[in-house]
Amino acid sequence: MKTMFWRFLAIMAAFLAARQLSGADLKELKERRQRAATAFSDGVLLLHSKTTMDFLSDGYREEAAFYYLTGLEDSPGTMLAIVGKSGESWLFVPAAGSKGGAETMPGEEAARKVDLDHVVDWKEMQGFLADQTSLGAKIYYKPEVAMLPENLSATKNNRAPSWIQVLEKNFPTADFQPVGAKLYTLMAVESRTERHDSNMAARATVKAFTAGARSIHPGASQREVELAVVDACWKQGRGVSFWPWAMAGANSVFPKPFESESRYDHLDSSMQFGDLVRLDVGCEWQHYQGDLGRTIPVSSHFSDEQREVWNIFVAAYQSVRRELKEGLTETSAFEIWKNELLRHRESVKSLLAQRAIETWSERKNVPYWQMHTMNLDAGSIEGPLRAGMVIDFEPIASIGAQGYYLEDMYLIRKDGATVMTPGLPYTAEEIEAFLAQKP
């Protein structure tokens, strides 16, 4: 009996802990929506859940900002509206039995379950928008990739998604505005729960990178390496946060890698001796995304020129890494990078390294050099870094028809930064030793 009693207490304790955790989650989601209302105080933030349901993919992935503000991960067709002036949150839900379905149905019970002010049938959106636009509220939306040139677009912004274009037609006097960087800024500083999930994604990504790097060799196809990464991501996490890039030689020189997104062959090619590979990978954990990478020599060894160039690249990277902390801006980070490059100008031996220093120390010559947030999605950074952000420092450059690239995840603190993807090599010598290790 005594054993059963203690077992009962343990079960009750676990139940209460689960209840408290759920309550904390709802409280955090409500706080996020309050911040969103403040950020878009002159209008309505209108977000659509992801509507694309690809039955051949590895699973449905909810739109990042919608998930961030609702906690709902399987609600295709659902729309969220947050009213800046009142702070009220509305969820417009498709009718029961509609294609795709949703986690929640209209009604007061559903509103209490997800701690939203209103959960209603999506037919009520027309009246809601009519009321809001009559009060002069702006309607904020998240832009998409432009599908038509500006002169053929039905709206003043050709990046407005099709559903916004329909709303603009129905509400011609309303002021529709893209969210800009505000949405990324809203999501940038992570809570303790978020940091745990980001850490788990980062850990999985380190292992997936290792699997990908050690599958690189002359004659291997880019696709073979990518599949090694995908396999490791599924073993360690919840799949990939983005399809990995294992771009070799000329394919690694930006903007060439972007072509892979719209090519039947995905820029797949056989890796050649002497080429460098941009290995850029990320695994997912509970919707949160990892992202890291390195430049890897196909032959497992850098040439003498590549070694000198790469080690200077790494020195410049490390000089910025040491200064990552709250208050640092991307502009000041680039100045640190530039000064470190120029410090090596008199000591380099090869002409290629000299050209790299002169080229990479000018911002206009490295347009893809960047820092970005990394949480539910990669996002732009507005203003200086803030404590609690998870960011990627990702300098991207090229010289001699080869790409050079390095990236880690960092948790920004007031007085520094913690690398979330530790244990990986940096210098040419470290990378060569890393590749020589047995799996």
C-alpha cells in the first residue's frame, strides 16, 4: 500500500508539473502576442498559416511567425490577426471538414484552450477587416518571393502574397503594408524554452555536419554528401531545417548556389580534386533550426595557396567572433574583419592571398557577408545585437573561382557570446586533422 501511495503521489506530481508547463507555454505565447501588438500598434498584424501541403515531403512545416505567436503546428488555412490598438488576438479558422483541417475549431472553448481572445469561423474575417480598415488601421502582412514583375502585379507591392492581393481588391481604401524587419525583431530574443530547442537543433547540426564533411571525396556527387547530412539530421533531430548545400568548386561561388533552388539537377555535380566545398547544413528540433558550415577541401587537404587564404579568412572570422556581444552592429563587425585582414597584408606570400585581402576588405566586394538570427527561421537583424539572441555569423566570399565560407551559431550575452556549435575545426590544419579521423 505504501508503495502504491508513493507511486500515486509521483503520478500526481508529474501531472501537476505538466499542467504548470502548459500554463507557462500559454503565458509565454500571450506575452509574445502582446509584444506583437506593441510593434504593430498602428494597425493589424495579419498572418496566414502555411497553406502548402506537399504530400510527398517529409512532413508539414508551419509558417514560423504563425507558430511563434500561436503554438499551433498543424493548422493549414488558419489566419491570425493581432490588433495593435486593443491588443486583441483573433484566429480565423476554416470550417470543419475543409481540406487540410486545423488543430482548433471556432468557439469559446477553443479560445480558452489556446488562450486567444477570439476563435471564429473564417467567414467572419470580412466584417473584422471592414471594422478595422474603417478605423484607419494598417494591415501588415509578410511578403513572399515576387511572382510577377511590378508592371503586371495587381498590387503596389509585387511581393504581396496572392491572398493579400485578393484582400486589397476587396478593401481598396485600406493601407496594406509589408512587415519589414519588425517581425524578425519580435522573434529575435529567445526565452529559456526556445534556447533549449535551439541548443538541441545546434547539437544535431554538428553531428550532421560531421557526417557530411567525412563523406566528401573526389568523385563523390554533391547529392551524396547532402543525403549523408539529411540521414544524420533524421537520426539526431526532426529532419533538416533547410536542404543542405554541398556546393563544390564554381558551384560554391555566390550567387551561383541560389540557382540550386530552381534547377532540376539541383546543381548536382561530381566533386573534383583541388576544389573547395561550401558545406552548409542545418537540422531541426521542435521547429527550431540549426545552421552551420565550413569550407572543406575535396581532397581532404588544402593547396598551399588555399591554406594561406583560408587561414587569413579564419583569422578575420575569429577577430569578429571574440567581439560578439550585446551592442555590436554588423557595420562595426565588418570593420573588425577588415582591420584583421589588412593586418596580414605585409606578411602573406601568395598573390592569391594578397588579392583576397584587397578584395574582401571592401564591403561592396562581399555582398553576401552577413549576420542573421536563427530560431524558427533565419531572419535579418535590426540594429545592434541584443542579449538572448541566437545568431549566425556567416562571412561569404570568393577568390580564384572558389568559395570561402564559415558559419557558427552563437547565443549573444551582454558581455560576450557562447558558441552553440562547439567542437568543430577552424584552421586548415584543424580541418585536415578532422577529416583524417575515423568515423
